[in-house]
Amino acid sequence: MKKNKNMKITKDTLLADIINQEKAESALEKHQVPCLSCPFAKLEMHELTIGQICENYGLDCEELLKDLNNDLNRPDE
């Protein structure tokens, strides 16, 4: 997996762009993004944006984006 230094996640970022990022998993789980366990997500992830997911499931998009950006841009230990 290539490193994404200074990766900026926005509401327009596709789920497919971050779903396989190890550092994104904790933020997605913390905010209970249902796509992680949904079999249909694999079919739709190249079309679903973070903003659409938040809107569809009533998630706090601002907080999720903050956590995703913090986690993905955190230096490796």
C-alpha cells in the first residue's frame, strides 16, 4: 500500500479511495459507517462519496472528515 502523505479527504472523496487505507478503518468504525460490513458497498464504493454516505445514514460529516484527515495524515510510528 503506498503512503498518502498530506492526503486530504473531503465530502467528495470516494469510499473506494480510502476503504483499504489501514489508518482510515478506525475513523470509519468510530463513526459507525455501515459500508464496512455491507456486501453492496463493494459494488457501489466507486460511486459513493463520503458526503453521500453521511447524508444517507445521518452521520456527522464534519467530524468524520476531521477524524479521517487526522488519522490518514498521522505519521507512522
